[in-house]
Amino acid sequence: MKALIMDGEWAPRDPASLSEESLRERIAPAREVWRNVHRTIQDVPEPRLGPNQVIVQPKVTAICGSDFLRMEQDSEGYMTHWSRCAFPIIAGHEVGGTVVEVGKNVKHLKVGDHVTTEVGNYCGRCRACHAGILSYCTNNRNLGSGVPGVFAEYVALRARSCWRIDALRDAYSSDEEMFEAASMTEPMATPYYDLMVRGGGFKPGEYLVFYMAGPKYWLQAELGIGLAKFAGAGKVIVVDMLDEGSPVRQQVYREMGADHVIKVPDAEQNGDDVTEQIMELTYGDGADLYWENANMLDQTLALTVDTMALGARFIQTAHTKARHPLPLDAFRAKGGQIIASEGHIEAGTLGKCLRVMAAGVDVRPAITKRYQFDDLVEAFRFGFTYRDGHVAIRMPGL
């Protein structure tokens, strides 16, 4: 079968710091061990079915922002991404597909079921797993970087990570639309987990500010907008910290339900005060919830302190290696909270996302480019320019 293979040069910066398992199986944080990573479509053997697995034929897949971030390299050719990677491997983790074979121990799925899947493959034995905090599994192997992924004609998936997409059947008029929507379930799970699980949700009518920063950090933002409006947000204000003039991005923000989009570079050029704009849009009350998906804490925290309502929550999800001083006294004075969020596996998040989509949140406007599977390498090249939104792939089985 054909598959997109991600491969590179194993060159640990500090071999002595790696565990025996990491050295034996060549899996470790990518930025510490992998250089000169590349992608090619190759012929590979079909996957073997394990007793607790299902074989799925992908119908539509999508390229995640993390897939593009794994294309970035430093001056020495090392990946800059933080995820644990084991190459060579079949890439990809966003999918809608059909079960074609079922392992002997699997009882809740059958041949013909339409499914999507979680990205994490948690170990079940570490302290985080025992505590039920699966997103923080210390031995996690993500689909498409730690275990073979979905950019292939067939993929073996852990059955307990799969979710039936039956709820989408009545929401879309064709199988292609249904599978496209299913491929957006996993990226929607991040804003769902950030806002509704870690962030504790919000009351209908509350004002939300979403901080974004240019094309690298917006691929999940538009799905969060649709979710927030569906859940009753009084206003969703997108503050684009690093707008690079992409009309597509601004269009998708609005199609997904953003009430206002503030482009900070434009405001600065025009001499407008962003703080004043947020306060005007919230009628002087300030915002109730902030989602930091910009990785620009030095600026977004300052804006938050100046515009937060009483009891506001600040949810930080963008990965950052930098150290930032926190204005804790300002949050204390307003009864505010700072919440960090990672992952989205626990709390049945994907199942909730499927229900939200079936109930009317159409995620397909977030897909702005579509490619055939044979053009997947070119799709990666285009996506890496960050000029568009989600890139969907029509798989051979569609």
C-alpha cells in the first residue's frame, strides 16, 4: 500500500541524557535527536491487526498544524518540535474513515463502522495514567509521530481510541462531507478541552477574547470560535497579534462566528489603542475568558490585565520555552485565574465534539484547500507556507 513516510537522521545531541528505551527504540523529543527530516510517498506493507485494534481505511485526512511545525528546523537541521518522535514512520493523525477489520478482543466496533480517532496513545502504566490525566502520559506515543499514522491506504488503530461518527450522518448530505467533518474532530478537541474542561467552561453571554498570532497558531482557533458561539458566548473577539495580511484567515474567523477581529499591527499603524477597543466592545465590563493561542505572553498578559472582568480566566495553551513574569497581583485583585492546558484525551472530549458538530457547528469552512492523496507531498509544501487554513486530503478509499 502507499503511505506518506516521515524519516530523518537520528543524531542525539546528548545521548547520555536519553533513557534505555529511547536509545533502543529511537524515540525522544524531536528537537533533541532528529535532523534533516523529510517526507516521501512510498510503498509499504499493509498493517498487521492486533487483538485490541481495528484496521481503518481512511477516507479523508487533514494536515494538522503540528505536522507543519515538524517541518521547521534550526540552523543545525534539527527539528524544532517538542513531540516524541520515532522515525521512519507513517505520518498523520486527523482522519475520518471506515473500519474494515476488527481484532478478536474488540466488541464495541464492527466492520463498516465510520470512525475518527484520538491522537494520543497513552501507556496506561505511568503515574499520570493512573491518575486519569491521560494527556500528561510520560510514555505517550502520538499517532503519526510515535506510532504509524493515517496518511496511508490502511491504518491499524487502537480500538479504545476510536470514536464512531454516527452522529454526523444526519448532519451532512454526503459521505465526503461527513468524513471531512470527522477529520476536524481531533483539532476541535483542543479548544474544547482548553475552554470547557481545563478552563471550566463559561456562562452563556460571557465575553471571550481569543489571542492568535499569525498563520502558525490559527489552525485550531477557528474551530474554537464555532464551539464558543454554539455554547452561548455573548461575544467572541479575536485579537490577531501578528496579522500577516491573510484575507483567508480573517474570512474563516468570521465564517466560524467571530463577532469582532482586531488586527493589532493595523491598530498600531492607525494609532488605535487595542485595550480601548476591547473595553468598548465589552461595554466597559472587560472580558470574562481569554484563550492564549498566540505564544506572545509578554503582550497578551498585559492586554489581559488591562481589560479583564472580575473573575476572568486566562487559559494558556500555546507551547513556549520562554520564561515570563506573571502579573499575579493583578489577577488577585480581580479574582482571576491563570490556567495552563495540554492535550485533550480525557473527559470524552472527541465524543462531545462530534455531538457539537452534529448539533450544527459546521467545521468545514475551516478547510480551505483540498488535495488528492498522490499530491500529499505538495500539500505539505503548500501548507508550510501558512497561507491558508486546514488542508484536507481525499484518500484513495473515498
